[in-house]
Amino acid sequence: MNDILSLAPQNVWKHFYSLTQVPRPSGHLEKVQAFLLEFGKSVGVEAFQDEVGNIIYRKPATPGMENRKTVILQAHMDMVPQKNKDVEHDFETDPIQPVADGGWVRAQGTTLGADDGMGVAAIMAVMEDKTLKHGPLVALITADEETGMYGAFGLKPGTIDGDILLNLDSEEEGELYIGCAGGEDLTATLEYKEEETDPADVALKVTLKGLRGGHSGIQIGWGHANANKLMARFLNQVIAYDEACLVSWEGGNMRNAIPRECEAVITVPEEEVGDVLAYVGECEQVWREEYETIEEGLSFKAERVELPKYMVPEEIRDNLVDAIYACPNGVERYIPTIPDTVETSSNLAIVDIKGGKASVKILTRSARESMKDYRNTALESCFSMAGMHVERSGGYSGWEPNVNSPILHAMKEAYQAQFGEVPEVKVIHAGLECGIIGAVIPGLDMISFGPTLVGPHTPDEKCEIASVAKFYDFLTATLANTPEK
């Protein structure tokens, strides 16, 4: 703890540390909501919770700055709960254990929650500091951003108002984001009647782990392996050549995280066990070669387990494996006018097949509505042909970039004056809440920025210490120089 609290700026790091001690996985936010409400009241700002769980602060302008435009500071309170398989951690009850490691802060075997705990910590520091110069401020700390942006979607018109929105949820210091991709969830389901396993067969549990995973928007084009796609390759072959039957398949646990781990239970005749075990080793070697320098921790192992009583029927098994094998995953294409930025992608995030029920969950992202629909229609076709029921939900539009934004030009000039370099202006292939909030509060001038994070949505998540000071100094300088109304 002490090494975190001694980091600069201390007023940001102390609040970030306090957030790590409050459980806040998506969907379980009661403790952090109460914590944030109490904090707001303790520092003397107006604080309340709206009907969908967002926390809102209001802080009046410092004397002499009442005529400045109203700035909305925005971040999200929830975090992605990911941990290594060998780590004992309950995200609903246990605190995160952050440690300073060289120039970075990371957690011990879990996600750190700097996405977007750092944005929330910066808001808390601004709300607490009586020495800062700023115009009228509103803070919007949204609920459940990571699982569907429910807080942003549920924000009612008239709840808050402002002229400028500063979203504090980007992950590369020195970059200003002026647009983001839209997204949509796709869920394919199927119920089936299980069949009894052959009592003469042998059951094997095959486990794939150690992949890098990552943020399904930011890192979808980085070449990281998808655990569900690799498992589909293995199952396709052992079904075809070793008479394998499928009992269960569980891979991934968050739509917006590239699946890092996957586990399947199969049955095979006794005489095929040797071949299957050999093929497990072959797959591990081939995949290590395919993902050389990317997936250095890849592990694929098999072990005998007790024979389950039931399994997936043959026809259903073949349809499911074929559909998952064939389903589009990863980058569809890049933005033609910004060729280094992904335009359209999908993440085969979660596969859950067991006990007579099969479910596949995917998140599709695109900066172009027509391409998002194209990708989802392709996915829908793929799983419909396997006899699955397919639903789309949680769709949201992207944030259209405005290169003529007044706050963009002001912040570019301010950054250069402050740090002697020009910030990069980008569009991000991830879902930010700006577009949704902008639809509720028309006319907002919006920018997204933040400190440098690596590996969000994975247990490798870490935050660069030096970037936090630059991020916060830039934030406070921006507030001090907010234009007049």
C-alpha cells in the first residue's frame, strides 16, 4: 500500500488506491456507489445517485470563473473482473492488491481496475481540491459501462447539463480521441436433450490457458489468439479422426475481453486416448509457432477425468463445433481514410455448452453502421444454420469525429504549451460513452483522454506511473482555461 500512496500526484493515487479496496465488478456496484456518494458529501460537493445507478457531483465555479462554460467530467465506476486461473480472488468481496513495479502499477494476478478507476480517481481529486481554478463542474460517474453502457443509456434528459464533456477513459497519454466505434451484442442459444455417454469410453478434460487476451476493441487487431477459436480447431479434428464426443465447453467470460482461457471435456474410446494426447501436444507446438512472440505463455494440456453420465448429441455437437469454427472473428476491415485504425471487428467472447444448453456470446464493433450490420448478419447466418436462436441487443452508435471541435483546438494548443509536443488526434476502436451521452445532451463538445494503460481487461493490466501526473496536470490546466460562455 505504502508504495502506491507515495506516488505522484498523491491526491490522485490515494483515491485510486481507495477505489481498489472497494469491490466494483460490473453488475455488482452497490459498495462503490455508496463509497462514491459518501465521498462527495465528505468533500462538500452536491452528490446524488440517479435511478440507473450513476453517481453525479456538482461543484460550483471558483470565484471569478462563473462565466466559463460548464464542463462535465465523465468516467465509469465498474471494472472488468479477470484473473489468472490459479489465483484465488472473489471480485464481489475481495480488494484488488495493487503494487508498484518499476515504472508501472499492476495488480497481483487480477485486473487492476485502472480502466476506469484512474478516471474516477482524477474526478475525486478535482472535487476535493479547493485550490484549483475552474468554471462550473459536473461529474458523471456511470454504472456498468463494461457490460453494456447501461448507466450512459439510462441517463435521463435534464439530469445533468453542460457545454463540454471530458471523457477520462482513454488509455494512451498524449492522445486526444474525437470519435469511437459503435457496438452491438449478439447471442446465439440452443437447448438440446443430452445423450448418455458410452461407459466404455474415457473422459478427458482439455485446458487451454496462458493467452494474453486483451480489450476486444483496442487490442483486436494486435494478433492475440482467441481461446475459443483455437479450441474449435482442436475439437474439429478429434471429432473427425478420434471418435471424440463433446460433454462440455466453457471459454471466456466477458464480451469485451478476448478470451484467454478455455476448457472442454470430451470422451473417446480407450484405444484413441494415446492419439488424442499426442494431438494435444502437437496443437500446443503448432500454436506456439503460429503465435511466436505474441502468445509466449500458451499452454494446452489434457488429463483424464471421471466419465460424465451425459454428453451433447452427435448432430448437435457437429453443428455447434462447425458454427464456432466458421464464425467470423477479429478484424473485418480498417477505416479506409485512417488505415491504421480498425473500423469493424467482432470478438467470439464466450462459449458455454453444458447440461442441455448452448450459448455463444459475441460483441461486434464498427465505426460505420452499415458494416456493423453486415458483420452481425454474417454471424447471425452462421449460427442460424447451426439451428441456434440468435438475438441482437445492446446496440449503440459510434461517436462521429468532429475535427473542427473548439475544445479540441484549445486542448491541442494547451498540451503543446504545457509539454512542448503536439498530442495525437485519433479515433478509437472501442466503445466510449461519449456518443450515448451526446445524444442525451445535444451540442456537447467532447474529447476523451487519459493516462497510459497496457493490457486492460486482462490480469496483465498495468498503468504507467509517469503518465498519471501528465494526465492530471493536463486535466487541471484544461479546467483552468475553459473558454467563456
